Amino acid sequence: MSLDNFKKQTITWDMINQAFEQPIQIMEGDVNARTLLLKITDNGFVLDLTGYSVKLTYQYMYKSQSGFIMLTPNDISKGEFTLIIPTEMTVSGLIKSNLILLNEDKEQVIVSKNLTFISDNSTVTSLTQEVNNKIDDFTKLLLENMPQVMRSELNDLHAQTDSNKSNIELKANLADMTSLQSAMTDLKNEVESFGISHENLVTIKSLLDAIASNASESEVVELINSVKVLTSNISLMSNGDYSPKANQTDLESLQHTVNDHSATISAKANQTDLKNLQATVDKQGVAISTKAEQSELSITNKNVTTAQETAKQAESEAKNAMAKATEAQANSLPLNGNAVSASKLETARKLGVNLQASAFQNFDGTADATNIGVSGVLPIANGGTSTSDGVINTIAYSNSADGTDGFTTVYPNLNLLDGTKDFSGNWVNAGSWVTDGTYKGLTVKKRTAQWVGIYKTFKAPQSGVYTFSAYVKSSGNNANVFRLIFINEKNALLPNKMLGNNFDWLRDSFTVTLNTGDVVYAKYEISGASALWTAGHKWEEGSTATPWMPSASEVTINDYPKYVGFSNIIKPNKKSSDYKWLPMGLVSIDSATGSLKPAFIGIDCAQAHPVGSVVTNNSNLSSGYSTGTWENIGSAVIGSTTIYYWQRTA
């Protein structure tokens, strides 16, 4: 395998796979040359990662070295990034690292994946040490002949050479020797141009002789690169602040040269030249004076014309101003005792606001305005009801008589997915999750390994807005739970969401616009360690997430809310205790007044209400049913309405 092939490698990060197939092997001494092309896919599909970045964090096992690298985008529209292995990661040992996909705008972690590196020792012989010693000797020569070069720069140069020595293969063939000879010639030229004598290259030449005596078929590409790096460093040191400085003697010599040239130039100018120059100046002065007089006359004429036009314009504006002043005087308030000021009406007027009207009224001060309408909503904090119509009655639903079980202020829609109560049917990746009890009567699925989220696809029956919701829970500080969304097998980067770590049950939801026939699914992924639970997945139409319900083919009467609550309390964020609760179907809301009223079921519902049933109506004489025996067991006043409770005893 050639050295180039060894240094260039492509790795694919697929979000569906759990881990990379094998560790990445690097060699001690790669020195910022090893290049890895990273391709990020999802289940084999290309991802457009525009606006995202990738960071690699690493930690040596059994050593203290650690750090991070930002990958360079290669073709970000195809999810491709370039990783160049830094020198710091070429120390021999086992390296644990983590690739992290970041949202650059929010600096938010989107997903991460573990990656292992193995850094091996290079194979060297005794000649490698000889090479290093020779270059050390050359470094000493540089130090002796370049007093302006800082010692820190030489140390950096020596470190660069050390980092390359481990990769040198010590036996070279004839072609390699030719390349090395060329590199050494470049080095010689660079050194001589910097002021180093030819004799100071003896050490380098002896190094070349040593390599030639051991020549065979192996490559010495790294040695040639080392010499080129050395040449480049010398070139850098020969510029800027590192070049030899001019001393005082040089400056004095330059000053003498300038003075000598000045004296020579002065001697060449004689009196005749001065006279000729004076004559030329006098002649041109006369011509300039003549032209100036003509030019000044022309300018004066133009100025006179402009002044006349300005005077005419000023006269016109003065006439207009006088006319406007006369008009303003005619329209001004009279100055007698019966007049009013500009800030007060002569006769006081009444203004009346009608809270039941919304139309605006014009007011010019000539008459009262008593039917001014209003618009908007007055907040509760300011004494209002926070409603546009003033109605403060609100309704809630529950599965218990006290409103605590399944309390909700929105009536639940049916689920557009089947099998969401117990994960029955065709759920993708179901085999990688285990059943772990129930939550709110729903089967709970659990996973402790990374990725492979459980989901069921949904196909939009028509274009419109749809909402997904599900129960999610996580434990541990390193779970890194994500919600991912796919539309037509392409990851929709928004509204993807990182839910975080170690949180109790919550109802997560999002809204998305779909076209007819779109296939969409959402899944929850654990990208770190610990555990993830989920239950009660639901798709429904509209932009509001309502409580979980089964699908139309699965629902029964017992799945619907069993009690309805009514409240006329003025307060935000009402709780179940703020409502009066009655069995569902026995009360209703008057659409005209917003008040609670009894619901008349009919006169013969014995089968629907067997012995022991409790109903209500607005009569204190009987239950309203002709079948069975009914006993009045009490009443309650809700709003301005009295509700009577009846129980069937036979």
C-alpha cells in the first residue's frame, strides 16, 4: 500500500448504525498530514447539513492528553466534512473520541457518535537517530550564524523535525535519492541566500552520504518532506524581523553617499540656467494674467444674472406669504370675551363608551358622542374577562367526578394511527425495545442502547396541518435524547428537537404541514447512555395537541371523557377544582347565554340507565323517565341554574 493511500481514507457516519465498524489506525509522526473524509448519512440517505458543523473531541486512554478539532466542510450540502489528524493525536496509544453534529446558530448539540483511534509506533533503525543527530548539528550552525533568529523559532523547527523522524524509512532507491538531492540543493540555495557559507553545509552533505551508502528499494518520502520543511522555515526566518539589521556604520555610509550626490546636483545648476528659468516664468505670468482677467469678467456676468433671478423668486415668495397670513387671520379665533381658546370647546360635550358596541364614532366637538364602540380584550389583571364577548364561562373534561383524572380543557380528537395503546401492529424497530409497564393505561416501551428509535409511519390523507404528540421519559445525565422527524424518508431538520437528559414523563408535540400522500414519522433516539421510555404516540389533524385517544376503528364509549366541568370564575390557568363537575351527557351549555342547562335525555331510557344510575334534570317532581322508580337525592346550584340529582332505585 502506498503512503498516499494510507493517509487518505473515507469514513461514513450513518445515524441508524450503532457504531463504526472498526477503529481508525494512525501512525506516530503523521503531523497534520493524515486526511479523513467524513460522510454523514441517515439510513443510507444523503443529508443536507447547511448551517451545521461537526466537532471531534478526543481523550487518550490511560493518558492525560485530550482536546477537540472543528472539521472543515468539504461538501456540506451532501453532509461531507474533512478531518486532518493533528500532531497532538499522533502520540502512541488508544484514543476515545466523539463526533458531534452542532447547530451553528443555536450552538446546540444535534447528535453525537463514538469513534476510536489507535496510534501506533513507527518502525525505525539506528540510522534514524543518526539523521536526527545530523540535523541537530545543522541547527547549532544556524544558531551560531544567525544571531537575530529567536531560540524559540529554532526549537519549533527542531520539534517539526522530531515529529517527522518516526516515519522515515531508511533505505532509498535511486529515484528517491534524486528527489532527496534536489531537496538538499533547494536547502543549500536558501541557506546561502541567508548568509550561511558553503562550508556550513558539510554536516548536511555527510548526512546525504550516509543515506546513499544504505540505498535500496524503500521510500524516503518523509525525509525529503522534512528537508523541505526545514528549507521553508529558513525562508521564513530570512524575512521580516529575523533578517540581519543595519548597523550604525551602514547608516553613516548611506548618509555620505546621499550628501555627495546632492553636491553634484547643485554644481550642475549655473547662473545661465537660472536666468533662462526667470524669463520663462515672466512670459507665462503675463499669459496667465490675461486669461485670469477674461475669466473673472465672465464669472462676474454670471453672478449678476443669478442675483437678478434670486430677487424675482424672493419677491414671489413674499407675495405668497402675505396671502397666507391674510387667510390665517380670517380663520383665527375672535378676540372678544365670548370666544374660546384653541385648547377648549365653547360648549362642553359628553363622551360615552358602549362596551357592547365595536363601531368607531366621529367627534368634531359640535355634539355629544355617546355610543363609542370598543375593540380588543381587557385582561383579567385590569378588571376584564380576557374574552372578546365578555363571557367568562369555560368548559373542561375529565374521567372522574372531581375532575382530577384526565383533566383537559380541549376535547380529544381521535388518533390517526392504529395500535398506539399497546404498540400493536407494524412498528419499526419494535424488536429493539422492551415492554416496561404502563403509563396512564398505555403500554410503555424502553431502550437503553443508542439509536434505533421505535416508530410507525403515517400517510397524510389530504393536504393540511397535522400534529404529533407522545409521552417521553429519560434517566441519566448522558442520555442525550433527541426527537427526529422524517418526511418521505428525508430527515426534516426542523422541527427536530433535543429533549435533554434525566427528565420525568412529559407530553412532547409538534405541528407540521403535509401534502396529500406524504409519508411521515417521528421517533425518539438516545444518543448517549442510560435509558429512554415512550408511550401513547398520536397523529391528529389541526394545530392543537389533544389528549391521547385510540383510532376510529378502536375507540369505545369508555375512551371518551365521562364528566364535563363548568366554571364562571374569572381567573387564568384554571384548575380542576375551579369547575363544577357533572356526568357527560346530562348537562349542556346554552349557546345564546353561555350558561349551564340540563340536557333532556328523553322519556324512556331504562336500558341506558339501569338501577343505581344517577341523572339530572330541571324538575323537582320526577326524574323525567317513565320507566323505573326514581328518587330525588339532592340538588346543586351552578351559576343561576338549579340542577336536581335523581337515582333509579327499581
